[in-house]
Amino acid sequence: MNLVDTLTQSFNDAMGSLVAAIPTLIGALVILLIGWAIGRFVGGIVTALLTRANADQWFGKYAGEVYGENTNALSPTRLLGALARWFIYLVFFIAAANYLGWPQVSSLLNDFIAWLPNLVAAIVIIIAAPVVGHVLRLAVEGASQGLGTGSARLLGQLVQVGVIVFGVMAALYQVGIASDLINTLFLGIVAASALALGLSFGLGGRDVAADITRAAYDATRSSNVTAPPASAPPKAPPSQGGGTA
């Protein structure tokens, strides 16, 4: 067989394989188009539901002081709608890969979908941790000022930083980064935070504790003071006996 016959045979085989694969490619394309339509529909429903629930307004109310002008870029309505849409896309990508007979691609996408909830949880934690820390900081500062504690601002900052650190650690743990190290650091930070809060409350509230103790001591001491004894009534003089007859 000469070179021309070899090239002709190779071309004919390639074209035959392509023609035979066209129905399969069209079927996979149809699956992807259906997934695209369903994904946009589901994403629109999620966005509409969150919009009716005023999710952006609630997020902006508590996150505005933390993220400032970037609050609109972190809109939970758009973010969760996009996540729902892409989840549907991935499901139909897997269906198309199975239809085309690509088990490696299907297995890879299945593993990614199984890991996707951890990624979503990590993103939510990273976004929400500063907001929760800010709200708890305001609550701790208000409670500490109400108790007359002099270190109210310090306590609030410690709580806020602690919540953010815990959030970052929880997010790393969710995505499976250095799980053993995260567990060790978590226990260490919890112990250090408990000690720091105990010392802060103890040092900041010692004046209040001294006043309470002094008032209790004064009340106990005043109750132990006895009243002076009442004067005894005068004794009656002895009666005089009668004379002899």
C-alpha cells in the first residue's frame, strides 16, 4: 500500500468515526442545553426567594459597617443564586460525560460535587464571621459598660478577633486544609481566650467586686450591733410588819 492509499484510509477512518460520533455529540449537547436552561431557572427562583426575604437588606444592615462599600459586591442574593445555578450545571456536565462515555471526567466531577458543600460552607463562614464578630463586639461592649467595667472596648475587640480567627480556622477545616493542625490550634486558642477573658473581667471588675463585698460586710456588721439593755423597773420596798399587841 503506497502513501496515498494510507492517507486515504486514515482519512476515511477518521471521518467514519466522526460521523458515527455525531449523534452522541448532539445528545451530549442537548443534555448541556437542558442543564443550562434548568440551571438558570433554578438560580432565578433562588434569587427571587431571597429577594422577597430581603436578604440583601438584612446583610447590608449588619455587614455595612464591616465591608463598607464592598457590601453590594457580597450580595447573598446573587451569590446563592449563582451557586444554585452552577450546581445544576455540574450535574448536567456529569450526565453529558456519562453519555459520551468519559468515566474519568464523570468521576472527577462527582468528586468535586461531593466536595462542593464544604467549599460553600467555607465561603459562608468567611463572609459571615466578621459580621458576627462585629455584632458580638457591640453586645459585649454594651454589657461591659452597663456593668461599669473599665475594659469594655478591649473585651469587645478580643471577642471580635476571636470570632474571626475561629471563622478562618473553621473555613480551612471545611476545605480539608491541615485538619490536625487546625484542631490543635483551636484548642490552644480556646484555652488562651478563656484565660484572657477571665483576667480581663477580673481586673476590670475588681472595683465593682470590692464595692459589693464592702456593702455586704457593712450590712452584716450593722446587723450584729445589739441595742442597749432596757433599764430594770424599781424594786418595791419591803412591807412593814405589824407591832405587838
